[in-house]
Amino acid sequence: MKINFKTSLLIIFIGICLGHSQDSLLVASKKIDSIKQRIDNHKEFNEEHVRLLNEYARQCFYNKDFKTGLIAARDARDLLPLNRTI
């Protein structure tokens, strides 16, 4: 089976377009820093603190900072039993 030049060029072009469309969604570091500052300034360990930690973890995952995101998610999970007794 012969594939002509135009067909092979079209296949390569489609492959490049599909591969390029899989870029990650990067979040501005200012937004991540802002959430981190809000966590540091929030002294009470309540539902708002857990929400901020989860938001911070989500933004870290978007930026492929998985280790920091997992630490924040773990901290949020560890605070959940405290909030359920309130």
C-alpha cells in the first residue's frame, strides 16, 4: 500500500497538533503565593483553613508540583477530624 507525500504530511501534522494540545494548565505563581499567604495568616484550624489547603493543593497539581500538593492535601485531610467535632 502506497501512501503519497500529502497523506503522510497530513498524518504528521495531525499528530503534532494532537500532541501539542495536551499541554498542562499552568497557574500563575502569584495566585499560588497568595493562597499560601492566606494559609499562613489564617491561625484558626477550621473549615476555611481546610478549604484553603485544598485549593493550594489543587493549584500545585495544576503546576505539576505534586510533592507540595500532596503535602497540602494530607494536611487538609488530617485537619478534617478536628472540624467534625466542632
